[in-house]
Amino acid sequence: MPAFRPRLLCCVAAALALTAGAPATAARAEADPLREVLFVGNNWDGTADVIASSGDFARIGRIDVVPDKQQRLAEINADPVKWVYFMAIRNSVGEGHDQFADDMYSTPDGRSVVVSRPSFADVVSIDLATGKLNWRFPVAGYRADHMAVSPDGTRVAVSASTANTVHVLDITSGRELGSFATGDKPHENIFTKDGKYLWNMAIGDVNTALDAPWLDWTKGDRHITVVDATTYQPVKVIDMRQRLDAIGLKDYSDAVRPAVFSPDESKLYFQVSFFNGFFEYDLATDRITRTKTLPKNPATGDDRTTFVNDSRHHGLSMKPDGSKLCVAGTMDDYATVVDRATLQEGPLVPASKPYWATVSGDGRDCVISESGADQVTAIDFATGRKRLSVPVGDHPQRVRLGHVSADWSGPSS
């Protein structure tokens, strides 16, 4: 046996050398050139358009986000309870349509996109090369909603709106890492930029006709839940009802809709149900410091029951340097850029039911989804004026920055 020991050691050394080289090879493969893009979720289509992240915003490709549609429908039709919720989504928040693409984020390697699908009550990962599912995570309850991705791109949080729960998933495997309870109907999720905290905004029941201010109590428990993004334990609960009452706005809804932090995260800007404007909330003093009321469109009536899911304005983004805000005036059919220092709005850019606002990859434009015109529109932050529009699919809603392989032009299948 001693005579064979040197040869054995050589073999072990060679094997270790090969093993050590394997991760480097894998790392090189994962470091394929990537292209920054915008993913546009066409909610009623069940597709996502992938467009250039700035410049001409030209379409690069399209993804079917419901490749398993027939299988999911068969499951729903076989379960009376699921069928009732499916139809309720179609006939209430879906405005007569199924909701197949609410929110989406790409994986850090640009190989997959993760999509929340309200009508199917799930989150799926879709391989961008093949168009096939990598994994599927059914959420608690019967509807999936807004998501957020952690700053390092490894975790995705999704609101399970009928279960008052937020799930946090490993973006690569779909494995649940944790969850936490929220107020009624969790909606928007935001990770802080250091990844330490996760904010969730619960909006309550937005599809009832009990919209008069004196009936606001029927809308449920609406509050912001802030959790530790490692343990998923709550660290703070913020009820905007108390903060609104403190500044004399007792008739205003406390259902926090889209929101955005200032670059230093000292301020939170947020929209609420029924209001044509937004608020500034100071985290240090725990109070609302400024209110901005934006113009009403004379063609938009004040009948709250006509506002889509209670949202008069729905969509808020901020220029990366923090100097400008961009507001989607959903029911008032315009978008506008607002100077953050003075809160003075710029030109009202006509838009058909703008449903979301984000920022272009180069930070120069606000990009809104015009759900009523099936297009996305870029508005120059510097001038506040429209630059261009590009057509997309049926009822675009969420628009998110992400990445695909540099040579990607659509799934091969």
C-alpha cells in the first residue's frame, strides 16, 4: 500500500485542481454580456414586452407569461372556490378581464424573469431563452399582486392580497425564505437600498362601492408594515390615518398606493386612494410634512365609484438625483413632472389612463404605462415634455428595469 500513496495523492491533487476550476468556468458562463432593458407587463394580454431601457425604447422581444394557461384554467375550473375567486378578479379589479401579468423582475444573470400573476394566484419564473417555466410558487389565498426585488437581486417579495401576507422568495429557486402578516390587501412593496428593511403598504378593500368619506371605515385595516428583511419580523407599523388627521385631512383616505423614497431615504412620497396628488412623509419626525394637490381634469367627474380600484392617481417615480418627481394621474388622463423642492408641477402631458411611472435606464426620462392606449410614453425630466411613445400589448401596467442577454431577441420556442 505505501507504494501507491504518491500516485493516490497525485490523483487527489488533480481532482482538486479540476474541482477548483469548475466554479471559475461557471462564473465565466454566468458573466455573459447583459443588456439593460425595460420589462412592460401587459396584464390583460398575459405577455411582457421587452424594450430598450432608454433612447428610442424600441421593442426587443415579447414573452408569453402564461405558457401554462390551459393547465391553470383546468385546475381553476375543477375547484369551485378557486373558480369563484377567479371570476371575482375578472369582474372587479380586472374590469372584465383576467389579470395575468401584474409585476416582474429579471434574475441578476439575465436568464429568467419572475412574474406575479393575479388571476392564477402565483409567482412564476420563466426561462428567457426557451419561454418555459423554471418554477411556480402558489401564493396564500387567491390573488398575487405587487412585488419588490432586493437590492442584490437575490430575493423577491410578493403580496398575497387576499391572505394579508407577503411572501419572500429566493429568486433563483422559488423557495420561500420567509413571510409576514400585513394589513388588509397588501399592495406595494419596497426594499430599502441597503436591503435591511422591507416596507409593505396595505390598501384595504378597493373594489367596493362604499367610497364616500364617511364610509371610509368599511375599507379595512390599512397601514404600512416595516419588517426586518432578514428575520421578516415587524419593526414598525405606520398608520397614515393618524398622520392625516393631525394635519386636518380627516376625509382623506389612508390607503397608501405607489410610493417612492428620496435618495437618502429621509422622505417618503406617496399617493392615496381618491386623491389627485401626493404627500411627503418625514421618517425622522414621523409626520406628513407637505401635501401636493395636482390639477383635476375637467372631464373627470368626482364620483369616487368611477375611479378604477379607488385610485385617482396611481404611479410615482423619482429622478435618480432626487430633484424631480413624476406622477401618473390615472383617472385624470395625464402625467406630470413635479419639482421636488418647490412642488411646482410642469406641463400636464396627456395620457390615456396612465397606470405606472418608472425611470429610464439613463435616468433622463420618466416612463409611464398608458393602460388605456396600450403604449408606454417617455417624458423628459428636464423639460417635463413628452419625448415619444412606443406601442406594447393590452393594458400595460408595471414597468420595471431589468436585464437580458446582450443578444436576446425573444424565447426560441
